[in-house]
Amino acid sequence: MEPMSPPPARQLVVGEHASPNGNGSAPAFVSAPRRRVKPSQFAIDRMLAENVSISYGQKEAVKDVTLPIRQGEVLALIGPSGCGKTTLLRSLNRLTELTSSASLRGQITLDGADISLMDPTLLRRRVTMVFQQPNPFPLSVYDNVAYVLREQGSRRRPGPRLLDGPVRDALSRAGLLDEVADNLKHPALKLSGGQQQRLCIARALAAQPEVLLLDEPCSALDPQSTQVIEDLIVKLRDDVAVVIVTHNLQQAYRIADYVGFMYLGELVEYGSGRTMFSSPREQRTAEYISGAFG
């Protein structure tokens, strides 16, 4: 099979920087406000992917990607379907290796330590993931969060008195406590879609992770729930490193401190969100942002 070639796209006039619209102006959404209270005051290196390539059998899905992940920042991975975003995201807590045909070259470190040498269960407590579709357990709101805390405990599991504080703290950090505080025994599956997704975020945060991975967390949600979760993501970035995969360019523009654009497995461009959307360096990035392909 011949290698895939880039789709036909209209030509852009490229000067010192590629213009997203080819006419010297940025996409219309770039004039909209970014969802940010204030810039983060610090950034702490948490993870580093160095020369990472991932294959499924003979098919290379990610090609020689180097990317930093920092606490204090939201990193958005953008690009068309099948470009390797989710594969790269899942490699950060070794979920990719659950596919028998997958293999990885290069190195991924967490706080300087090679994650391939870590116990996968312990790694996934430090690098937690929230998936595209909300997936709460068929338990109460309280027990969804308490489950994580019980599993993290010693052989003697903590009782309700020790669990109440951490459960409420996780729900509060996920912006859900005020809505469920009066009935923590409410079945999780009877919450709205947006509430279920925030419960999944609370469950992920209960493990006190250093890195939070989000795979299209708003794709199944209505605009109001999406706004609530976007606000939450921006607030969380001071406490955890946040990596989000999104097809929604407006969402990436609103919340991302840094953006990585991937295409056909390659990291075409990495830079600040503001620069990426207003004056990308690479023509292919400009074409994707402008809607010339996707």
C-alpha cells in the first residue's frame, strides 16, 4: 500500500508566518474571548514524551513525537480523525499497550522516571484519564468517588469517617458538590450527561493525580455542560497537568495554554494557543485551522 498523502487543500499565501485564512486574518473564533481567569503563575514539568513512535503491527500511528507536559498548563492535541492524537494520549498512562499489536519506541517520563518501568496500576493513579463518553459506575454518586479511595487504601479499607472529606473534596474540585451535596446516595446513572462527566472527573481527581488526560470530554455534551467543564479544566490546571484531545478548534482556542497539531501521526507544530491560532508557523497548520481540510 502506498503511503497516505495530504488531502488537496487550497493554497495559502505564506509569508513569515502562515495566515490561517490565507488573507492575513485569523479565523472568526479567534476574536472571541479565551476562557481564562488569569495566566497561570507557574509551570512544573511533569511528563516528557521523547522521540515517541507507536505502531499497531506494521502501521505506524505516531511518528517520532517529542512533547512536554506541564502542571500549570492545559495542553490541547488537535488534528483530523486518525492522526494519532488519542493513541499518543493513551500512551501517557500505558493504555495503548493493552492492545496486543501495539509497540512503542522512544521514552515517556513522569517526574523524570521512565513510565515503562512503573507498575501500570500505580502509574494510572498518577496519570488518570477521563473518556469521551461518561462512564460512571452503577453505584451512588458517593460510592463512585469512594471506590477509588478504597482501592488506594491499605489492606484494611478506610471507613466512612475517613472517606467523607476526600469524597467531598473531589466532588468540589470537579464543580459538582453543590449540585449533589444533599443526596450523595443518588444513583450516578440518573445524573445528567454533564453531571456524569464531572463525576468521572471527580473520580479521576480522587486519586490525587499529577496528570489528568481528557479524551474528547465534551463531545457528547450540550453547550451549557461543555461551558461548565471548560471552566473547570482551566481552574484545574494549577493543580494538575491537563492534556485534552479535542476536535473542537474553538474549544482548544478557549482553554489551551499550548497546542500540538498532529497530522498523519506527526507532530506538525507545537506552540502557545494564542500564537497557534493567530499566526501558525506551518502552512499545514494554517490550512487545518482555516477548515481547508479536517
